[in-house]
Amino acid sequence: MSDKPQIEVLEERWVEFYDDTILAVLVRMDGVVRVLVPVRPVCDVLGVDWEGQRQRIARDEVLGSTVVEMTTVA
């Protein structure tokens, strides 16, 4: 069995963020309902370096434990 969480997409919604839109996804992960928001597009809109933010998130005690890496297929 994989140690990756089982994810069921419940709803997708494009959310206005400043003058752009970002996809937010309501999911059930291992029985818990959560909202997932991709960080890279937020970084792009704000004009900050994605890799630097990714490293900061990984080092943070709280945020680092909540990161889920996802690949979307259109």
C-alpha cells in the first residue's frame, strides 16, 4: 500500500486573487475534507520566487506538515 494520501475531488472553483484567478479544490483526503490551494500560482501573482517559498514552507513546522504535492491532468 502506498503512503500517499487517497484524494477524492469534491469541488473545483476558480477564485479571484488580486487581478488573477487561482484554482482551489475541495477534497477529501483520507476521510478529512480540506481545501487545497496551489502555492506556485500564488507566488506568480505576487511576483515572489517559487523555489524560495517552497523551501520556507518545507522548513516551517506547521506548513511543512500540510504540504501535498499534486500533479493535475487536464
